[in-house]
Amino acid sequence: ASMSTTNNHYFQYKGCNFVSTIYTKEHLEQLQHFEIKDTDVFIVTYPKSGTIWMQQIMSLIYSNGDPAAVQSKPAIERVPWIELPNSNFPARPSPRLSVTHLPYQLVPKALKEKMGKIIYVARNPKDVLVSSYYFHQHLALYESPKDFPDFLEKFLDGRVEFSCWFDHIREWYTHKDEFNFLFITYEEMKKDLGASIQKMCNFVGKQLSDEKLDSVVEHCRFDIMKKNPMANYEGIPKKSEDGTFLRKGIIGDWKNHFTVAQSEMFDRIFHERMKNVPLEFIWDN
Ligand code: A3P
């Protein structure tokens, strides 16, 4: 299989797969010319790497820890995707928070003039894959994976939306110095959320008292978010009611899904494709 054999319900735009029923080439073209302000903050993730968690964290940092901000409006309105054709990003008052899964080559060009700030969140790709596998089973918008081995192959080939995990992270990471850029991992956030949030605050220039910082941490806990319909995408059409967007929220669930042989094959591909990318991941708890 090759990268060019995409599924019918994707189209390719400049080398990246997009779900046809959601995205348009016109908008993807237009957003590259979006005007960017210094106060804009972009969360960048490959899908299933902790996007919604970051939407919650950034909303709370910018509301100084006031939970009302994440209880009255859904995540998508607080921190919109720039790639959605009806994105309200351009019209929003500053400071504008937004999120994107776009690969390096497709983001607004002005970002490379060091306008705005980018927080890239990465997660170990075995857990990304497992999370994505369930996500495809759960959401009406996707074709259900045939089985785990089939999905594993698709993922490794990049025959999924936003294409290949390896390309996404390698391109972003190797070009990071072109941007105001903070790199953080899902695992780091799991292990010390307070310190991770402090790092983000420093990066965006927000100073929060210890008490406010504690409130941010409290309201982006997995169990709290799971109970908050404004933080867990309850409105998105599902195939069935079992399964949730906030599924397990742990490090290392891949061990319950990969066989030893699949894991060894994955490791070989990982080492080959990440040869020149000096990144270490945390694979288990
Ligand atoms: P799992 O499917 O492994 O549970 P995204 O928002 O990029 O689609 O990522 C979704 C993944 O992030 C899901 O992973 C989800 O459970 C996890 N997640 C969301 N909020 C979290 C939180 N507060 N703490 C830990 N994991 C969280």
C-alpha cells in the first residue's frame, strides 16, 4: 500500500488527507493567508494526542482559572479549529485561541514570520493509534476499521485523516525554529500537569497565582472533563451510545492491543522514520 491509495471519503490537499464531508480546498487555501496577531495562540496536534485537553487548559489559563468559561460554551466555540470551513477564528476578539491538526506546510504563512504562538502537543504514537482506532469505531463520520491489524496498517501508511503521524511530527519538529514554538507531550502532562501548565503560562506570558493555577489543574482533570458536556464533544454524531470521546486517558493502553510482533514491527518503523528527529517518548506509566 502507498500514501496515494486514500480512502474514498478523503481528498488530498498538498499531500495531506482530509475528510470530504467536512473540509474544503477553498478554505484550506484561504486560511494560509489569514492575518495573524501577536496575541494569537495556536494549539497544534496530530488527532488523538490530547487536543480537547489542551482546549480545556488554554480556556482555563485565559479565564484565570474561572471554570465558568468552560461550563457555558463548548470547546469548539472557545478554541475553534482554523481548518473548519465555518471557523469563527478570524472574527474573534483577541486574544484568539485556536486549534489545528494541520501539517506544517498548510498553516497560515504569517506564523512563520514569528507572529502568534504555537504549542505543539505530541503523544506516543502507539497510544495515538489505539485512541484513533476507537474514535473511528465511535464517530459516525468515519468508516469503522475492519479490525486492529487493518487499522495499524492504515495508520502506518498514513491512509487516515491528516495523513501520517511520522510526517506530521517530523515536519513540525524540524521546522520549529521558524515559529514561536513550545513543544510538550501528552505524557509530560499526565505525569505533572501543574508543571506543564506553568510552562504553558510562561510561554504565553500569563501569570497566575498558585490558587488560580490549582483551579486550572482541577478543571482539566479527566474525570471532571468527562462529566462536563461542554468539554467532551457530546454533540458530535455517534454510531452508538457506547464509547465516549474521553475514553481512558492513560499512558500505555497500547499494551492491551498490540501483539509482541506488532509492537516490534512498529518499533522498527518508528526508529527508521524518526532517525533524524531527536525526540524521546514515554511509552508506559
Ligand atoms: P484515549 O482514547 O486514549 O482515552 P484528542 O482530543 O486529540 O482527540 O485526544 C483524545 C485523547 O485524549 C483520548 O485518549 C482522551 O481520553 C484523552 N484526554 C482528553 N482529556 C484528557 C484529560 N483531561 N486527561 C487525560 N487524557 C485526556
